[in-house]
Amino acid sequence: MGHTTRMTVGQALVEFLANQWTVDGDHVERTIPATFGIFGHGNVAGLGQALRQANADRPDLMPYHQARNEQAMVHQAVGFARMHRRRATYAAAASVGPGAANMLTGAALATANRLPALLLPSDTFATRVADPVLQQLEHPHDPGIQVTDAFRPVSRFFDRVQRPEQLFSIALAAMRVLTDPAETGAVTIALPEDVQAEALDVPDEFLARREWHVRRPRPDRGALERAVRAIRAAERPLIVAGGGVLYADAENELRALVEATGIPVGTSQAGGGVLDWEHPQNLGGVGATGTLAANRLAADADVVIGIGTRYSDFTTASRTAFQNPDVTFVNINVAPFDAHKHGTQVPVIADAREALVELADALAGVSVSAAYAETIAREKADWDRTVDEAFAPSGLALPGQPEIIGAVQAASAPEDVVVQAAGSLPGDLHKLWRVRDPLGYHVEYAFSCMGYEIAGGLGAKRGALADGSDRDVIVMVGDGSYLMLNTELVTAVAEGIKLIVVLIQNHGYASIGHLSETVGSERFGTQYRAYDRDERNFQGEDILPVDLAANARSYGIETVEIAPGPGAIDDLRAAIGRAKASPESTVIHINSDPLIYAPDGAGWWDVPVAEVSTLEATRSARADYLEQRRAQRPLLG
């Protein structure tokens, strides 16, 4: 029998995690470089003690970072993971009951985005010796159910360490899922509070350095041949590039393919950055929030080549984007689930980079027609002029969001990272932001979680710093999302991590307000207004006297307030320049007019409208909805 060391479950898990390494070709890095933790009675004596012991004995073994909210810990881990192309993430430890429950939203976000995060929520006593303990759920029909069971449907992997010796197999299984590009997402190991502190003999083998090699499967020969035949026969092919291109580190291979063939590219939200915005084949975002250029070509495309995309309803414009009745989908994805979407007869289950290399070789000599190339160039040029016009300062006292985006764009550097997640900003950014770096566009739009922005931005900045980059991370957030989760500004202050936060105040939920109007709900409940006791609603004109700039300033953050007026956009651009020159975090507060919209990209999103109503606005919206839905194609799968 080999050598063993007597350790608690918490101590063994911390040391195990410290010795896990991701290997992706020549790239090697620690899979879990650090741990977040908020402590309570459920984990303070287990993982809390283990992290403190590691800090005292070997400070570099497993660095510990504070957070102010359990959900935000997971958002930081996800932001870090995206910047590291899914090769590394953080662990996040929470206590029993409410601490664990607070992580659920983060878990769902990680899984929806196919981004790894290791979650270590605590459970109540496995022995049930002190039953029920503080913060324990009680179900008379099933006493074994606890808060952590809620992680099962939102995790890619879930298990509970009910006995110390189970740790070995559970930890290894968790690492397998974290580092599998087709399976990754939230990985949850539930840890009863008594088991965390129990001791066992831990074999040296469990604690030794272990390498997890990222799978990069090549396409099956037959599948590749079918894909090549379909593409060679296409007259109007279109590539839809998703996040899988970036996670496979395949943007160079994509660029080589489209330059050789002339095939245009539309991107999903996760795929922003796969090509520089100026590239002749880059038509920008596609789908419900896409550009007019990409959507016009999507409508007529006879072959759609999806690469690393999960084909969300926004990417397909709720299945109205692709109108060619004979359209063929060639779906290249490392995950079979995504490769088979839309009933495709040409799924290619492979790593994006490996598939692109082989496609480029097999398509040598293939290029789009001169007429199609001319159409691509014309549509791109027309949209670029449209964006220029949208970015032009209007001189209004309250600028529109497109102008604000244009000012941020003009003041940012090519390598800077813009971070966003929810509200009207994702749609406007998808259409308008001119991405100049593969990792420069960071919009969480699989879960579109309000409150992700600041925490996710902090994770993205940690990811950049870990790579030795001092690129700025610019968080753009509306007042609605800011109010959901802004406390990680304190974390930025505590660790001296620099963020630039552009806080856009429009006194409500601009995105849902607009959507509410289009579905006949008359912006009900979407504006921040004083309660009207006579009308019993919040639809009045009395804007709340809430000072969000003062809130940010109270955290110890340098805060700049842009006064309304014709020079607001110039002032914003100058403020961002000063923020970039500063070594500290800055919050820039600016008021906007939520009724000034980005240019139309001819995308549609299926949000059902009430079939019957006493409201004329709803009846009118229903008629328009039925007309729009006529373009929806019942694609299989």
C-alpha cells in the first residue's frame, strides 16, 4: 500500500484541486487557480479551515478570494473561464441553506453558457445528529432533500460526499466534466458540514499532479465529406460562428477559411470577436439582435454552416432568420446535442479548430461567385455607414444608447474588453460594437442574467491579469441591472482590481419596457416611478430620487457624473480616457433617453401576445404578432 496522509475532507479537496492542470496542446495552466468563499456554520470548520491552513502553510497552494454575494462568486468564475477559453475557472464555496441557494442562479448561468465553474455548496449533517440544524429545509415526505438538491437540474455534474472516502471518485469525476468541452458547465460537489471536517487517510496518488488533456476530436471522414459536398454545391453559403470557435482557439483557422473561400460570417453573441469588425467577410451579429447585413444574407442562404453555435432563438430570430425553403444546415460542434439541431442531415461532431483545418484543405479552390461577393461587400458597407450614423452625437441633453456605445467605442483601445449581459445593451452591442480583439466582446447572453455585469467583468479582469495582460475591462450596465447586483465593486476595491463601469441611467428597464410596448402591455411595471396610490401602479411621472452615483461613490470608487446637456457625449468620451489612464476603478454615470433605439436589423423574437384582451394596445400587438409569426419555419429538432 502506498503512502497516505491523514487529512480532513476539506483539506484533501483543497490540495487535490491545487494539483489539477489543464493541457491543451502546448498550453498548460492550473485548472482551478483559486477559490472564492463566503463562510457560515456549514463550511467555516471544513473548507474554511482548510483554506486558512493552506494560506498559513503554503500561501500559493490555493489562493483565497472574498466575494460579497454567492451568486457573484460564480459569475466571477464564469467571466474568468471565458477569458481563458474554458481552460481554467475558479471554485466557489458557500455555506448551508441561503448561502447555497444564492449560488443557484450562477450555476444555471454557467451551464447555459457551456462555461465551467466548480461549486462547493455545503449541506447539513450527513449523520443527522443535530437535526434539524439552523438553515436546514425539512420535508416530512423526504427528509433527505436539501437546498443542494436544487443544483441537480442546473448543473452538468452533481454529487454529494456523504462519506469521506467518496471524495476520491467524486472529485475525479467532477474534474472530468469541468475539462470536457462537450460536457462542461456548472459542476457541483455538495459537502455536508460534518463530512468536511472528518479525517481520512489520503493516498499520495490522489494529491499528485494530474493533467487533464482537452479533447480536440477531428471530424469523422464521412461527415466531413458530406459537409464538403454541401458547401461546394452552395451558391449563397453563410457561416454562423459561435462561442465554440473562440473556446477552440480557432479564430485564425476561421479567418483562413473565409479569406480563401469568400464565405461571409454572422456571429452569435458568444461568437463576437471571431473576426475583426473590419474584416470583409464579417457581417456582424446575426438573428434577432443582428445586423441588417447579416440578416439579409441569412434570409437567402442556401447552406448555413454553424460552427460552435448552440443556435439559440436569438441567433435564429426564433426560426425566422433562414427563409430559403431548401436551406441546408451543416452543423460543426464538439457537442452532439448542438450538432444535430434544426434536424440537420449534415452534423459534424468535432472540435471547431480541427474541423476548420480539414475543411479548408478539402475546399481548396472553392470560392463564392463574383455576384455574391459583390452583395456581401455592399451589405457590409451599407451597415458600416448605418453604424457611423448611429454613433454620431445628436447634441440632445439626454443621448441615446447608440451614441453612448459609440463614445465608449471611440475612447477604448482595440484590446479592451466590453462586458454586458442584460437589458437593451446586449442587442445594441451585438449590432453596433466594433470588436477588434478575439476576447474583446464579452456579452453573457445564454442566460442574460441581470447582475452579471460587474461580477462577470471582475472575473474577466482577473482572467486578463492572470495572463499578464493589463487590458482594460469596460463594464456597461443599466440602472436596472446595476441595482440587482453591484456589491462586487467592494471586491474590486478590496483587491485593487481595476474596472471601468459605465452606468447608464434610464430610470427603469429599457429593454423590457420596449418589449412590453410591442406586446401591448404599455410598459407596465417597467419604469422606476413613485407608487401612485390612486391608480395603484408605477406608471406616473414622479422619477425616484435615487442617487446611483452616490451609491457607487460610497464603496470607495472614483465616480464621475456626466451632466445632461449637448456636450454629454464629449464629456463621456473624455471621462473614459481619464479612467483608462487611472490605475484605480472608475464608475461613470450618464443619463440616457430609453426611447432612442439602435438601427433596425430586421430581426424578430417570438414573444407570444395575449390572444384576447380588453386593451386596444394588446389587440393591435396580437395582430402584428400573428403576421410576424407567418415567417417562422417549423424546422425539425
